[in-house]
Amino acid sequence: MSEELSERSRLILQAIIEDYTSTGEPVGSRTLSRRIGINLSPASVRNVMADLEDLGYLFSPHTSAGRIPTDRGYRFYVASLLQVQQLSPEVREHLQQESNFRELDTEGLLREAGRILSAISNYTGLVMVPRFTSTVFRRIEFVRLAATRVLVVFITQTGIVQHKMVEVREPLTQGELDEVTNYLNQEFSGLSIQEVKSRIATEMAREQAQFDNLQGRALLLSSYVLQHDLGGQVFVEGASNIFEQPEFADLSTMKPL
């Protein structure tokens, strides 16, 4: 995708995206021709904008209006045009002062990371938990809370800890759960969660008579636990900063959000 745009087209697309994200208004050719670094007439700029629109990077909300970026335009900008700058000494110092996370659990850590991102950028901070199936299994623990209710604790190779409550069909003692814990940790440590799920499905598809009671309980309990992906949650901090953006000065735009 990056090879189909000339240097001139890249320059115009970058200018439109940066102007539009700053003002929230469609960007016209006359505005761009006055921009420092673009030594083109309004007519030349219009020709480039028309080409970018044909390629799907821009679109015009009205016939006589300027252009605004499409999703494809934004993605090209992030992948090929955006220059990541070094953090200033002031921001680095602020991060060091704010990043004392030793007393927080994983969820608290992620929420705090989102809060700091929001505070530094003055935008909304979004932090997404990785899909748990893509992480590598390190250890699992089972804690009996009631006869048929068990707390499951997952620990990944990167140190991420996930908790999940499951209801089991048959009552289990803590001793039985400890046996299941030891068996699963020996069999599956070092595999990705997706690989663990595949192994469990394969083993359970075989004749039940091939397994003793411990293996059967371990596989059945694991199938309950891994039925749903534990990851994918999104933590949002500083959501009110959205309304500071120019697009939402219009009440009709703000209300649907």
C-alpha cells in the first residue's frame, strides 16, 4: 500500500489528516496551499486530493467542501507517515513519579496505565488486555470456595495473573483440586493457552476408559475454565476528554456518543 503514493501525495495526505484532527473541519485545497512546506497551487493540490479520494484515502462530505480522511487514510498515516517523537524530559520525569505500581493487582495496573496515558496526552486513555489464548501458560491454581464453586488463578510466562470463578458439576475437595493442579502444571506448562485448549479437546475426544479419575477430572475442569477467553477487556480512562475535541463542539454530534 505504501508504494502506490508519490511523495507529493504523502505530503498532502499527512497535511490533511493533521489539520483535520486539529480542527475537526474538512480541509480545502486553498488551506493546504498556504501550509508551510507545500509549494503547490490550489489547483495542483485539488488534483492530488482527487487522486487520494479515488484511491480511498479521503472523501468529501459535501460536493463543494474540503476532504476528510477515511479509515484507510488514517491507517496509512499511522503505518507510514506518523513520526514517533522522543518523550521530553518533563514527561519522563512525570512518568517516573507516577509509575509506582507495586501495590496494584493486574487490573489496577492496567487502569492506572490508562489514567497516566490520559493525563499526559489530554486524550482518552485506552488499555487492552491481550487475548489470553495467545499467552503462554506457566501455572494454574484451583481454590475450593464451596462444594461446586472453584476459584481458578492463571499465571502466564510474562507474569500476567487472571482470575475466574467456575461452577463444577460434581463436588471436589481441596485435595482433589491440588492433584488436578499438579497434573495440569506438569502437562501444559510452556504451551500457549490455545495449544492447551487443543490438547484438552484431543484428549477428551478419546475413549474415556483410557483415563484414570485424576486425568478425567483435570481435563473436564480445564474445559470449563478455558471455555471463554479471559482476555480482550478494554480499560478506558479520561473518557470526558473526548468532549474536548473540536468534533464535539456540535451538540448534535455529541448526543449520539
